[in-house]
Amino acid sequence: MEQSIHRCQSRQVKPSSPLIVHHDITAVLPPLCCGNIGFYATLAQYANVVIDCNCRYNKRQKDTHRYTIADTHGQLQLTIPIEKPLKGSKSSWNDVNISTHGAWWNVHRVALESAYGRTPFFEYYIDRFKPFLSAHNEGENLMKLIRYLDQTIREILLLDNIVTYDTDNISGNIKDYRNDTFSDIATVEYYQLRKAQLGFISNLSILDLIFNMGPESPLILKKIIS
């Protein structure tokens, strides 16, 4: 996992993704676990992106370590349990570690299998997420896991933005999204396995789009951006 993160951080090739519309503005985003579709539609628009893992820890920001999928009954929130950081009010999200409470990775794996096991692209992509869905150690850093997930997702979506994970060297024009919920996006419907029973559910975790639409996922993001 660490080698993959290092590869992502060191890459400085000029981005060529057709989804990029802002080449001279740096987007600053919050760290999100398997962020919603709005998050990745926003990220995809910028050639340069900073995901600020060093922003102030706030226990009320549950979306940092929680994501929403659609299971057989509708929306389901899956949460990675965390340990309270030792530095208290001076802590950043980089200081937050994962708890192994309830073997949560098994809960997430079973939930994803139940929700998406019959989708067209689940079997094709699920192996990419195996390190996330395997056993974890007490005290493992949350941001390291989120960086791994973000890189994996961007590789699947063919997003070649230059992405870094701290704000130390930001300069030039900046668009700050750190307080955004990424809910104010155009609703573009796509195939969902249970759409007939549940209706279309918008802006779920990007995993919903990936497992349902596979290689066509960037086309949906492009429609949202447009």
C-alpha cells in the first residue's frame, strides 16, 4: 500500500484527463473515505489538487471516515471506527488512527458484497480494494488508508490529476472546498442494480458508480461536470 501511495505522490506528469477544465487553479479538498460522486466530479475538474490531510480534526466530520452505499433496503452508511487523537483540540486528521473495533473491515466487505455482488463490474474491481477490506492493525493511520483508497479510485476512473496530500507548498490561484459537502451537483442518472425497486439514488459513494458502470464511470462524471 505504501509503495502505491508514494508512486501517486511522486508523479508529476502533465495531466491529460479530458475531464479537466481548470488548469491554472489548485483545488483544496478535505480527505474523504470513498468520497461521494460529487467529490470526484469536483476533483476531476482540476489539474492540480491538494487533499488536506493535515486539516484540523473535528469529531463531527463523520464523512471523513464514513461513506454511503445503496443496499437492498436503500442507503446504508459504513463507518471506519477511529481512536480519539492524543493531541486533543490541536490534532489534525493526520493524527487520527483506526480502531479495530468490531472487525469493521469484515462488516464493510459483507455489506459491499450484499449491495454490489450482482452488479456488472463488482468482480472486476473488488480485488483492487482487498487491502482495504482485509484485517487492519490497531493504531494504523486513517489518512494512510484514505490516501490508498483515493489513489485506487482515481486510477479506476482514469484521473491523472496531480494530487498531493498536504498544504505546505500551495501557491497561485486556489479554490477551497474544505468545508464543502459536494452535494450541489447536477443529478445524472446511470444504471443502478435496484433502480426499479428503490428509484435512482443520487450522489452515493463513488463505489456505487464504479461497481454499476465500470469503465463508463468517467462518462457520467463528464456529464455531471458539463
